[in-house]
Amino acid sequence: MGDLVDVLKKIFHSTTPVKVIGIRQGEKIHETLASSMEMIRSKDWGDFYQIKPDNRDLNYQLYFNQGQTTAENFKDYTSDNTDQLNPSEIETLLLGLSEVKKELKDR
């Protein structure tokens, strides 16, 4: 089972069985959070990336005369190549959410 499911079952004291059904056709394994072209325009603030808007105009003469930063030194920022939370971190995050707090309080 996945870490998120395990933590949710622990938090809510659930004994509901979970059946893993596998990957469905067309389902993404890893989500692209920012493309390499977006990463060129991004600033890393430590806990998040600030991605500046793409304000290029359609004056292609600038492209031929001045060039542009290429994406060859940048890679896509995906759910596969970013830091993953461990179960303890997931639990801390979930227990800090007002929705989870309310649900636990109302039990």
C-alpha cells in the first residue's frame, strides 16, 4: 500500500480494507509539476519555485540575433525527481490541516 493510505488509516483508526487495483490505461505515474522551459524562468526559494510568466513576444528576429537560454541544462520538475515526504512527515502535514482536525474533533 502507499504511504498516504497507511497514514490516513492510522490517523482515522480505519480498518477498511484497501484493494490495490494497479495502474489504469492512460493514468500518469509521475506528474510534471514544471517543464524544463518553465524551470528556465524559475527562482528556487527553498520551499517552493517561483515561475515567472513567459512574456516573450512573437518578434522572432530577436531569437535569431540574440538567441535565448536553452533548456539543455534544465530538466522537468516532476513528482518523480522531487523530495518525497516520509510517513511521519505526511502525518504531521495532514494533522495540521483544518479539515482533518475538524473531522477528528467531530468523531
